[in-house]
Amino acid sequence: MSARTILSFPRGRALLLVTALAATCPAGQAVYAHEEATGVVKERMDTMKQLGKRMKTLKSLVRSSSAYDATRVASLAGEIRGISDQVESGFPAGSIEHPSEALPAIWENWERFVELIDAMKTESEKLGEAARDSDQRAALKQFAALGKTCRGCHTDFRQKKD
Ligand code: HEC
């Protein structure tokens, strides 16, 4: 086997692997869906992404034994509280145009939907308070309570990912 074959073989395999991953990776699909979205659907997907980004940072902060930063947690919780104000108006009746994952059940159970938005607001405020008290355990618990409001709504009102 020539040196050239030895070098090029693994490279070919790596390329195949990358191609296969790109074809099946759910994160990749979400990015595509997002790029296709327009209007109010795109706006609310952006809003949700903003929430998701902050929850991800919060998760690593509240769980860390070394990187816990009460001021940052309080400020991220405050940002989530602020962003929550945009959620309700992001769902005008029947807006489920492709590639939206919103379910028609939202408008059949609008009161419940709004209750879940309110719960997200309340729980994010409580997370800010817990962080300001500099109690990491309370912040961790409150982060979980906030995450529950996200999941609670997604379970009932957002299409399941396959
Ligand atoms: C009151 C209901 C509700 C609450 C509360 C809620 N979401 Fe969502 N979320 C939705 C719905 C419905 C969709 C699907 C929107 C669409 O595709 O049109 C969604 C979509 C998303 C998406 C995918 C966005 C995209 O680009 O497709 C992310 C990420 C997300 N939510 C994160 C969060 C996080 C984090 C929280 C909590 C801090 C949260 N959501 C709270 C209803 C909710």
C-alpha cells in the first residue's frame, strides 16, 4: 500500500461520516427549518431560541461548583423574564405555517397556553430572587422549576421531534 493510499483512506471515511451526520443530525434539521421560516413564525422561533440560549448558560452556571455567579444568574433570569413578554403576541390565531412546530391545540386551549406563559414569567422572577439571595441550591431548584414551564408547554403545544 502506498503512503498516498494510507493517507487518503481515513480522509475519505471522515468525509463520509461528516456527510452521514449532516444528513441525520436533528440539530441540522432545526437550523434548516429556522432558515425557511418567515414572518411571525420566524420571529417567535427567534424568541424561543433566545430563551433556549439563556437556559443553556443558566444550566451550566447553576450546576457548577466553581463557576456559580449569582449576579450573572440574576441577570439571565431577568432577560428571560423580559423576553417572556414577547411570547403571547408571537402566536396569532392559526399561525402554523410551515415550518412551524406549533400545534393547533394552542388556540383551542388559549387560556392554558397563556397560563403557561405566566408561569414562565413567575418562575423566572423567582429565579432572579433566589440568585440575588446568593443561595445556589435555591437557584438550582428554581432553575428546574423554570425549565418545567418550558417543557410543560412544549409537551402539549409543540410537535414532537422524530
Ligand atoms: C406557552 C408555551 C411555551 C413556553 C412557556 C415555552 N415555549 Fe418554547 N416553544 C413553544 C412553541 C409552541 C414552539 C414551536 C414554535 C413554532 O415552531 O412555531 C416552541 C419552540 C421552542 C424552541 C425551538 C425554536 C426553533 O428555532 O424552532 C426552543 C429552543 C424553545 N421553544 C425554547 C423554550 C425555552 C427555553 C422555554 C422556557 C424558558 C420555552 N421555550 C417556553 C411554546 C412555548
